[in-house]
Amino acid sequence: MRLQNFIMTTVMSATLASAVSSCQQAQRENPLLEESALPYGAPDFSKIKTSDYLPAFETAVQQQRDNIAMIVNCNDSATFDNTIVAYEESGRQLDHVSRVFFALTEADRSPELSDIEKKVMPMLTELENEISFNEPLFERIRQVYDRDHDALQGEDRKLLEETYKEFVRKGALLPPAQKERMKAINLRITDLQQQWGDLLLDATNNAVVWVDSEEQLAGLSDADIEQCKKDAESRGGKAPYAIVIVNTTQQPLLASLDNRDLRRQVYEASVHRTDGTGQFNTYAIVSEIAKLRAEQAELMGYPNYAAYSLEKTMAKTPDNVYTFLNNLIAQYKPAAEAETKAIEDFARQTAGPDFQLEPYDRFYYSAKMKAQMLDINDNDIKAYFDVDSVLINGVFYAANRVYGLTFKERTDIPTYHPDMKVFDVFDSEGKPKALFYCDYFRRPSKRGGAWMDGFAKQSRRYGQLPIIFNVCNNAKAPEGKPSLLTWDEVTTLFHEFGHALHGMLSDCNYNRLSGTSVARDFVEMPSQFNESFASIPEVFDHYARHCETGEPMPAELKERMLRSINFQTAYALGENLAATCLDLAWHMMPADKVPTAEQAEAFETEALQQVGLLDRQVPPRYRTSYFNHVWGSGYAAGYYSYLWTEVLAVNIADVFARRGALEPATGRDFCEKVLSRGNTGDLMQMFSDFTGMAQPDASSLLKARGL
């Protein structure tokens, strides 16, 4: 899931009266600055033009400056309403413009949008610096915090705490010289992340493997071959077929490709997309970002960026994270070694006794081994996973059974791309609850991966219902044919919709605290938990239907398929652990010890070796040079959160299983105690309130993974 990493120091606001009159003319001319006439206030993409974005940002930024000035220049003593709430309300227009714009730069980027982003990001960072280091503003905030913190209750107290701590963490208490240095660092990181996003997208598109003949694609399904043909056409047609590189290290098609040399080419294109001596090498950016983050931490009095970043999470310290990870690594390694040996032994039965298993062979022989042992083939089961059925009869069906939600497709709301669908979401009483967009198919203009975000967050104060979207990168079938998913892609749909539910079911007063505005090592819990519904028999039977006949998956095939979910799962855990440890290694360095661009590859090798995860057969899910979560998004020193929250999710799934997995009463309880509450309370307490557990039970993670 992606949380915006552009600067939203204040992410909501009501337009203050004095600023309205000064920009009325701009509002009449620019649809981004007008109140949308569409339901929920949805952005009207039929009216928005690329040329609207920059002037909309300029107006919205100035509007927030004016609003901040009104707070600072207020003659009355600082109060919760005239300072904390007013600050909360100061940038609502900017939040709206930003949410629309950055949705497109991630999912439908064009050269024009990239050029605008290069102008917008420094503008936003400068605004953040102005606000973060505005001494009169912070002094008013501190006065309210010191005087009223203990007297306030509930969301009001939480909003005050979050506002005050945010300013402190950004350097409001630093001496003047250090404040100036922090401002410069913020601007430079913004510039580097802009460069990173452009370079990674170009590198991944450039890493396409061109294929001259259909014979070379032996082993792929007809649908996959057709997709390769379509991908070649959309990327310039340098050859009849193209294998597109996705964002992870391993590539899904490697499980099916018979041609070993082509498997090697695809794998090497993936792992080397952003290294070497070519124009797409990202190590200079990586090294500089890591060094600047370390300097930020040192300015704030922390030994490294990990210590600084983790302070605001459930884990709290690097030591706690490493204790958690080391326990998993110790239990994982024997299983991984046994798994690798079993695959290589299997491969030698057909490839010869001297065959040496390579990373690009692993998925291929593991799939054949699974087919032989469980009599199951991924292409056979894909026929039962049509994306529309998975969404309507699976994802939506489970949400209806558990939370009472219903969904109705709308065709009257404009979208930013014709592949998108839009749905009204209603609660159990038939009242509007949210608007949901889904954008599931890959294209060259979309970054890799899958994520959730929103055009608007829920807020009772503003009467705003959530406008949520999910984005994925699934292959789109030719016109008239069903788009089929792998099991991994099925669970991804459920995963991202778990994030969507966290946004849709939010019931908070303040936008800043609503929905997914929680710590990194909590935000992935609702999504990981929602994956569990994909394999619940009643849900599975409802969506797993043959794309041509509509018949449900036969019971015997279903039984084998569900057993296969945990077939050789050590790899998936290992690649995640390796990526997690790389993230932490880069952010545990003091500024003067951060590796240079030339040292980056050796540092990666050493970091993995130190934790016992240097294994050619199980490379990191993301290598340093294309680890977008860490260098381009908000997961720096936080990628561990996927494993951390998986523990929470497994514990919660166990509670659902005991009470009845699809029992509405359990869903209501989970919604009331967790999903609806956003960041309005202590996150561990929310977990405990629902599960009855004082602390999460990590031992359940390996069991759930079949290890």
C-alpha cells in the first residue's frame, strides 16, 4: 500500500473565508479549485486538464500560507480551536489538489505530469519547511499543548498530541543553524526522490526482454503469450513479443518458461535493471538519500535514521525489530535449505545429476514439483480466477458477509483511465458509505506494484465520505476474453481491498486521524488480515468459477489447490526477510559511514551475510537499487512492518475463525474496535481490545505459512 510521501503537513482544511474571496476567479476557471458537482465530491476527470495542475497547486499553496498567517496573527490567546483545529483546517484545498495529482503520477504518468511534478515537489517542500519552522506558529501550538493536553479528551487530545509531536520531530526545537540545515536536507531529499521515481519507471520499462518467436515462449499459456504480444505492441514493437519486468526481483513467468536461456535473460534483466554502468544506475541516489536521512536523525539527536523513524511505531526501537527478525531467521533457515535441496534434487531427475539450480530455475522446477506432487498446474487454476469474479463474487462478497457492505457499479463518474471501474458502497442499512475506484491492469505509464489511496479521506467534521482507490498491475486480456489471475494476484486484490476497508469504514472526526493514518507497523494489518478471506471455503466457492462455463472449481481440484498455497513457502518468507534486513542495514548507518554509490553492491552483500541471509537461491524481494518502498515511498526503516503486521493479522484471523469467519457480529466488533478508529487511540490497545491478547503471538506466523 502507498501513503503519499509528498508533504502534507496539514492534510485537511476548510477554506477560510478571507482566502475564498481572493481565489474565486481561479476557482471558476480551474475544476481542481471548484467544488465538484459529482457524488461524494469526486474529482471530475472529464473537466480536469493537465494544464490545470500547476496553477491549482500555486493557488492552494498560497491559500495555505494565508491561512497559517491568520493563525499566527490572531490577537486572541492560543486555544485548541483557533490554533490546533485551525491548523488542521488550513490546507484542505491543497490536500484535494495533491491527492488527485499524485494519483495520476503514480498510476498514469505522462511526460507532462513528470515536468509538473518537478516544479511542484520543491514548492511543497518549501511550504513544509515554512510551516515546520514557523516559530510563532509552533509557540501557539506549544502553549495549547502545555496548558490543555490533560484537559482534552478522545480525538481532541490525540489531534493535539499528533500535531505537537509532528512539529518537534521535524525540528521545531532545533537551534537556528540546524533548522536551516534541516530545511536544505528536506529540499534535497525531495529532489532526489523525484529523480528516483522517474529513473525507476524508465529503468523498468527499459528492462523489457524482447522475444523473436512464439516457440521461445514454450510453456506459457495462450493468454500469457497473447499478453506478451500485446506488451510488445504497446512498447514499440521491437520484436513480436515482449516479457515485461514487474517490480519484484523474481518474475512470475519464470514458473512457466521452458527456455532456460530466456529464463536467465528475464531474471538478469530484473536484478540488473538499475545497476551496472548504464544510464539507469540508481546507487548514487540511494547513497545520497541514505546519508541525508542519517544526518536528519543526527540533527534530531538520534544515532541513526532507524532509531529516529521507529520511535513513532509499535516496534519503538531497532533492537525490538531485530529481535523479532532474528527469531524468524533462525527458524526460517533450516526450512529454506531443505526446500532448496528438494527442488534441486527434483530438477536433477530430468536435467541430469550435475545440474546446478540457479535462481531463475527455482520457480520453474518448484512449479513442476508442485504439479507432480499435488497434481496441480497454475495455468489450470487460473481459468477459475477471472478478475471480475474475484472482485465481485470474492472481495465484495466477503465484505458483504462480514461488514454488511453492498456495492453498485456506476458508469456516470469520470475516471482518469478507461480501464477503471467505480462503485458506490452502502452500509448494512443502505446508506452511502464510500466511493470505490479500481484500476487493475498494467500499462507503461503505471509504476510497478499494487497500492491503495484515496481522493478524499473520511471526516465527520467536514461531512466527507471516503473516496478510495485500489491500483494493481495485472495483465489485461484481449478484448472479449477474460483477464485471469494467479493465486498471488488473487490475494493481492484481497490485500489491497483490506486497506480500502480501513479507509471506507473509518468513523473519525478529524481527517488527519482517519482511515489509514496509523503507524507503518499497523497499517498493513487490515490488508494482510483481509487476505485470509480468499481461502475461506464459502468465499472461495463463490468466486472460483470457470471463466467459460461458470462452473465452480471441482471439489478435488479445490482441495489440491488450497493445499498448494503453503507449498514451499520458505522462499516467500526468505525474500521478505532479506529485503527487510537491507532496508534496516542502510538506515542503521551514521552519516559518515553510509556507503558510497561505488560501495553499494558490496554493502548489500555484506549486510545480507551478517544476518545469515546471503543466499543466491533466495535473493531479496527488492534489491537496494530498485527498492521503491524505501527510496521512493514512505517505508524507510519500515519494510519490516509487513512481517510485523502479518503476526497481528494472523492473530486476528484466529479470533475470526473461533467466532465464525463470516459472522457479522465479529465483523461489527472488529470494525468498531479497530477499522473505524483510524489513529484516534493507542494501536496496541485496539489490537488487545479485539483479540483479548496483551501482546501479539509471533509463533503463529510460521504455522500460518506452513513452516
